[in-house]
Amino acid sequence: MMRRLLLLLLLCGLPAYAGILSIAEYRQQLGDLASQAEALKNHPEDSGKLLAGIPDHVAVQVHSHEYLVSYQWLKDDLAKLPKAEVVTRTGILQAIQQHLQTLDSESQALESDSSDPTSSRKKLDEILSRYEFRKVHGPTFMDILWSKVRNFLNRIFRVRIGRYLGLDLLQLLVYLLIAAAVVAVAIWVIRRLSGQREEEEGRSAALFTPSDKGWRVWLAEARSLAQKGDWRNSIHLAYWAGISFLEANGAWKPDIARTPREYLQMLSTRAPQYPVLTRLTRKFEIVWYGHRDAREADFQEILGQLEQLGCR
């Protein structure tokens, strides 16, 4: 009986707080509401009386700023109390108390921060003057212009499929270009590795220098493959016939670990064979390392270059 009487006294003692509240009055109101909510633990049926005296919202004045605080959450929670189970009721009341405490802490912090506007402004200016904020600025003219251009392109290239599914053709085009670039790089790497592998195979195909196998033998094997229509391999052997011929005639010292370009570099540019070997090397690299289809005309061109070197 005494608890019910105390609750009624608290309800009757709730100030009206007409108009705009000061921060002190608002904090006093929060404290009164917390005390009344505490008294509802044993008498939840009295929540209707408390609910009737709570406004939907209050206005709080803090210096030159006015804040509107809603109490709808509190009214909704109080409306649940009469029909709630004991455990649920306890949880609701605890949540109300915590929420009121949070509002009181926030109002206290707001009052403290707003007590000296000049000091707050000084702190803000000090923060904004730090190094990390020196380059912070609003959008520039170019940023705004580019944003408009991008939005315009998106509207042009945006295609609706059905009601919800959208297809951005501009974005799709970018993805396709990226995919094409990746595929191109992959093809280049594969061909590069394949060319290096064939070059290494060419080096290790025989454990002797080209001149150890006479140029006439190289050329005879090349002609034999040409008769079978194997133009690519016939050009390969014909090239080594020319290298064997030059090596046998002292153009350079024999070595099994040289590439076609290295053979060309070892020959003096003033040597009469240099222009012919240059054309022979280029044709061989295009067909062999470049994986270009070879024809009979290519083989005949190689034979003509060999005759200019002296391979007759």
C-alpha cells in the first residue's frame, strides 16, 4: 500500500514543464521519469497513469540551439507493461532505465561542450588546421563536371531488363576491355615461353656445334623435308646450313650455346655476308619463332640467300 501511495505522489509531482525546457530542467525531468519507472517494478498496472502524463516530445534549449527530444519510445514501452510477463516486464523496465541514463549522460556532455562556444570553436579550428586536413576541401569544378559527365554516360548506356535487373553497358565495356587485355597478355606470355622453349630445344638438339655437321648435310636434309612439303622445318635446317657454312669458314669460333641473333652480332657489319645473314636470320625467326605459316616461296627465298653466302 505504501508503494502505491509513493507512486501516486511521484505521478502527481511530475512538473508540467510548459514551453521550452532548459538543460537543467530537462535533466530533472529525466531523473523524475527514472524514479517513476523504478516504482513500476511492483505495480506495473499503474503504468497507464504515468503514460498519460508524458508528452510526445519536449523542446530543450542549450544556449542558442534548440533540440526536440521525442518520448514516443518511452510511451511505447510503458504501454507494453500491463500485459507483459514478469521476465519480459523486468527487461522492459531495465531498458527504460538504461535509455534514460543514456539521455542524461548525453545531455550532460552537451551542456559541458556548449558551455563555452568560443573555446569549442577554437578547438575545432585547431583540429582542422592539422596536416591531415590541409588538403580537405569540397568538390572542385572539375569534380562536379566529371560527375555530371559520368551520370550522363550512365543514363545513356544503362539498359533496363525486366523490372528489376539493370545492365550497365559502359561498365560491361570496361570489363570486356580488361578481359581482352588479360587474354592478350596471356597469349603473348605463352608465345614468348614457347619461343624460348623452341630456342632452347634448338640449342640442345645436338651436342655439337653447327659446323660439326657439314653444311651440305644440313642442306640435303632441308631439301628432303621440302620435298615432303614440310616447309617450316626445311627452312629451319636450311638456316643452320648457312650458319654451319660460315662457321666452317672461320666467321667465328664454334660454340653450341648461341642464339641466331648472337651469331649475327658476332659477324662484322663490314663483312660482305652480313646483309645476307641479316635477311636469312630475319626470315628464319619469323617462320620458326614467330609461328608463321611457311610456303614453298619462303624456302626458295632461303635457298637464294644461301647461294649468296656461297652455299652452292
